[in-house]
Amino acid sequence: MSPTRTPSASIQLDLVTRAQEGQRLALERLLDLRTNSGIWDVTHDVGFSYAQLYVIMLRTTGIIECPDAQKDEVQIVRHLIRQVNADGGFFKYRGSPSSTSITQLSVLALRICLGDVRPSHWPAAWFQQNKELDDQLVGRLNDVLRNAEGYLEHADGNAGVAFELDHIHFTKLLTAYVEQNVRLPSMPPLEPEFGLLMRRSPLLGRIERTLNRITRKSLPAISILYRAVRNRTQSSSGSPQALASLRKIGERRHQRSVSMLADLLCSEQNTNGAWLFNSYSTMLNIMALREAGCLISDASIQSAYEYVRQRIRPADDEGAFIDGMDSELWDTCLATLSYLNIPGHAATDREIVPSLRFLLDSQEEGGGFAWAGGSENDVDNDSTALAVRALAVASMTAPDKLGEDIERALQRGKQFLLAKQDRRGGFSIWESTFATNLRGSLGILKQILFDVATPDNTARVLSGLVECGLGRTDQQIRKGLKFFLSRQCRNGAWWCRWWAGYISGTGYVLQLFGDLGFDWMTKGAQDDRLMRRSHRAMVRGMEFLLRHQNQDGGWGETTRSDTNACYAGIGETTPLHTAHAIIALLACGYPAQSAVINRAVSCLLALMTSDGRWEDGQTTFTVFASSLYYHYSIYRYVLPLDALTWFVRSSSQGA
């Protein structure tokens, strides 16, 4: 794997100069995204069913009668009707095929807004036509509704699921919750009693804690809604008096369980009003608390509803959308790292001091960090590692008082992470689990059920620990290297759990190898077998990237690769994949003066807009592979900037 012919010195100098200018422009755009308090919080484009659930939540809880609720609903629906494909069906996210389940939920939401739904168990005033609708918008809604119903009429059971899975069970549950004539899907035990048993039983409790946090946090609310549908279905059917008496006894027992689950939900609510730093779980829990008997005036519902309203963002079509996730801490860490990694920047700069203070204030008692500030019940390993990296870089230029505070935070974060490594050497996002996966994609069922340790997350966590002083001789690092060896795919790449495909997963692992001092030209300690094998694994990962460089010098990949390794590394060039590959190769010592890197940097600069931005329309960040993806905007600003910074610094070192 020898680098191709290097450009002349004058050509190289010209490229470095252009990269520095691009770096300057990109940094200006990044700083423009800060809030007045020095925090970055960039919106996420998540289609899925946020708008649909929002309409259902407003109507089934009575919040629609609150001030401005009807105006909010109209703005949400105005944007929702733009999320359709040419066949009349609604998509989950930009670029995805029409989804049968999302179309069904969208039809229900539009019918509710038009006053075409008349549930018998809620006040009729909650389901009247929205008073803020004008005649033109009503006509538009009816047109979209007819097209969507036409799509559903002709769609078979597998329509619109080319590379994704439909959320059929959840769609039927929500639809049955609103309309009584919908049959409930056959689902595993979802009774509130089962949910409480999972939490209270010593054995089942240990198993439950290893579940994927996304699923685990949703189960109590889904159990309450599921039971509500069952109750209404049973009460509407005639039965002998003896059975009716037994049912009343059972209902009292169920109601106690529902009340206890509601108490559990309230205890797990974060101080920012949300559950799991996202609008989706928060709206679901508002509905569950109302079903359990809580009033709109209750503090839990008030703070949760205010959180959701704060996540409503204006769209470019005169409507509005709900920002799916709250990632202000993660975004601030990424931006802080990008800023401080540029030579000449320091932790004392006025642009970054408020950001560092925000990070320090966001650390929880146990030493961990969450994806967003105020989410103390949802700290995770990935966010903690990223915050540790940002603070560690800042500590190099921090003055005495700030430096002392950062050092204390680093020690607490380090101890938090060291306790999270599993016996195989990997790191999951939240809790270690007994489930495992050797190579490639996990599969949708395992992702939904378990929080499995993956190469990308393990690499990011270990990078944080390396910034805290751990090296190749430490046991935790050696266990991690063995984990990577066991998870490397036959093509030399590593699969990525939280970003579709293999380029990003390989990029994270190779960057860790670089952090550990591995160099593609140096084989390392010959008497250490693990180091020799790790070096060979690193070279194979680099060869994977080099094989898949496109003709224009960039890299690209699609969500197809998530479940089919035949598509690994294949796709039209994107700024994010290109930046990831540049960083990975340079981190492992690949020469910045090589033709490979020069072509890649030239491609990245060509993709840059005149005002210092990169547009990446792909939706490749993952919630559940093969099912749900989203568009993460902050990376368009930080990752290409980081790649330019790496190139400029590497060029200076190799000059």
C-alpha cells in the first residue's frame, strides 16, 4: 500500500493555501450557529411520525384547548402535507420510499385536523375541525388526503419498504387508541403489570436494564396506551354479569398498575421536561400520563408540553416541524473540538469559554454526560467520551481556575467510562448487555431489543480515554483492540451502528489507532503479537478506504450498505464521507502530500459553497438500521472543517 505519485511543491502549497481559506470560512459559519449563551443546538430533520403523533397528542389529551395549540397544529400540518412522494404516500425521511404505516398515521392526523374523527370516549370539542384552517388549506388537505388514501388502497403489504421496515404495530396501536373500530395487533405482553414486574423482579430487572434505552424508555407509556385500548374494546362488548364483575376486579388491579407506571414515568422525567432528550418519547409520555389520570395542569405535563413546543421549528414552506432530538451538549462538544483543534485557538478565547462552562455544568454527579443539557436521567457513554475529549483538548490551554475545574471533570468522566467496558472489551451506548454481534450489521430485532457494543461507539469511547492518558499498555485499551480484531469484516472495514454503512465505522476505528500512535509505515513492537495484529487490521481498514475512493477524489455510501455488505463503501461522493476518510487516513500517518489526499481535499473544497458551508442531502444517520434514519445538520459544519484542519496540520508537519 504505497502512496501514488506526490504533486509538485507549488501545487501542494496552493492546495494548502486554499484549504486554509476554506478553514477560515467554515469556522465563521460554525460560529454563526452559536446561541447567545455559547451553545450549539442544530436541528435534526427527522420525518418518521413526529408531526402525526403531535396532532394525536393534542387531541387525545385536550391540550388542543390550550392557547395557541390550534395555531401550532396548523403549522405542523402545513409542513406535514409536503412530506409526500409522487405516488401519494408519505415518507419517513427525505429520500425514502413511501411508507404504508406512516401514510396511515398521516391520514389519521389529517382527518383529525379536519374534524372527521368522532371518538366516543373524549369530549367532542377536542376533535372539532381546527378553527385556524382557511378554505385554501382545507382544500389542500383534502387533496393530499385523497391521494394518500388512493396510495393505501393500491399498496400491498410490502409496499414502500425497499430498504426499511414499517412500524406496523405502533401505527395500529396509535390508530386503535383514537378510533375504536381498529383491531389491535397481536403483540408480546404489554400489560402494565408486566412492565412493573420487569422493573421489580431481581432477575427480570437485570435483563430489562440491558434493553436498548430507546425501547426501554417507551415501554411504560406504550403499556398504558395498550391497556387503554383493551379496556375500551372489552367494555364495548356485551358479557354476562358474572364476567363483568370479575372484569371490574381486574380493572381495579390494572388501574393500580397504571398509576404506579405513571409515577415511574414522572420520576424518570429530566429537568428539561423531556424523556430521553427527544420530542417523540416526550409526546408519548404526555399521552400516557393523561390516560393515567394526570391533569394538564400537573407539573410533569406542563414542563413536557413546554419542552415539545420549544422544539417546534419554522420550515421553509410557511409551516413548521418538530425537531426530533435535543443534542445541544453533543453539538457543543463537536463545535468546541473543531474550534480548539485549529492552531492558535485556546480555551481562554471568548468564543469558547461559555461553551466550556456549559459542558462543565452539564456533568452529572456520577461523572457522565447526556446528549443534551438537563437530561440527568439519560447519561450515556458516547456523550461522556465526546465531552471528555473536548475538555481534555481545552485543558492544554486553560488557565488555573478553569484548568482545575476541567481536570476534576476529566477524572470523574474517566472513572465513569472505565466502569462501562464489557467483558469482551467493547462499549455500548448505555448499559452492557449479554447480547453480542461478531461482524457486520446487527439486524433490526437485536437493535430494538439490546444495546449491543459496536466498533464505532467503542472507538469513540476509547478515544476519550486516550485523551485522559491511557495508552497501548493499559489493559482497557488492549481489551478494546481485541474487540476490534474480532469485529473487523472480511472487506477490512468496520460496520457503524449510528451512521449507516462502513466508511464512518472504519473512520472512527482508524482515528483511534492514530490516537494510540499507530502508523501505517511502522509495524510497532515486534515482540507484542496484539500490536502486530492491530497494525495489520489498521492497514486492512486503510486499504478498504483507498479501494473505494471515487473518481472525483471523494467517498460516498448509501443506507443500502447497512444490511448488505456488497454495497459497503459504494455511493456518490458526499462531503461527510469524504471528510471522514481524509481524517482516518491522515490520523494513521498516510502522507498529506500524496495524490490520494490531494484529490480528496480538492474534492472537498470543490463541494464547499462560497460562504463556507457543505450541503449533504443524504439521510444516513441511524436510529435503527434498515428502519429509521435522520439528517444530522451539525456534521455538515464540523466534519469537513476537521478534515481541512487535519490536512493543514499534516502538511505543515510533513513540509
